[in-house]
Amino acid sequence: MTALGVLPIVLSVIALTVSLFGFRDERRRDKRDTFLKIHENLISNDKQHGRQLIFEKISDTDSVNALTSDEYRLVNEALATYEALGLYMRRGYIEERDVMEMWAVPICRAWERGSAFLAHRQVYQGADLWPNYRYLAQQCICYLEKNEIQIEPTSLRPPVVR
């Protein structure tokens, strides 16, 4: 094979390599942008208010029943956003490391404090409504344990719901 015969092959390999790097970079950028959109949603006023209600008003089933319809909706929206975050992370649409670094502690705290709300919803809906949030909470707990990050309370194991 002559040098001129090798040239098209070399150029093709270079073009393929550049395309692969471009694809990888674009995928990373898409994941980052998706995470930023979810993060903006998580820090919206309504979602923050919903999480605040979890800590201020929810302690057991009776406290869930005492929520006003607006409070119930805000808590549900805040927790449903964690459900969506878990789905996106599970499917690889966003980087798990980014989620863990920014949201592991709040997710675990909301899982623990919001367990009465989650159980209430499950009883009345009769279905497993939170599989992705449970997955997300489990991943966050593992992350916190691996990195020796302590938060209170310490009993953060998600209950197994069948």
C-alpha cells in the first residue's frame, strides 16, 4: 500500500476519533444541563416550602391527615421531585456523583422525616409510588456511609415496602 493509499484511512480514523470525542463531550454537557434544570426545580420556592413543611409538620400519620390541601400538595410535589431525580439518576440521564455531592444529605433527611407521608400515600394509592425515590435514598445513604458523613437522625435505612 502506498502512502497515498494510507492517507484516506488515517484521515478516516482521525475524523472518527474527533466525532467520538465530540459525542462524549456533548453527552456530558447534556447531563450537566439536565442536572442544572432539576436542581433549579428543587430549589424553587414551592419545593423548598414543601420540604420545610415535612420538617415542621410531619411526624406521624395523624400529622399527615392534619395537613391542609395546599400543604399536602406542596409536600407531595417536593417528594415527587425526588422521585423524578431518582429516575433520572437510575437511567443515567444525570451524573450520580453530582446528585450525591449536592443533595445526599437533604434527600436522606427528607426520606426519614417524610416516611409518614410516603406511607400515607402508599396506603391510599395501593401501589408502590416511590420506587425511584427509595432507590435514590438508598444510594444517598450508601454515599454518606462511604464518605463517613454523619447526619441526624442516624436511622436512615429506607423501609422495604412490598
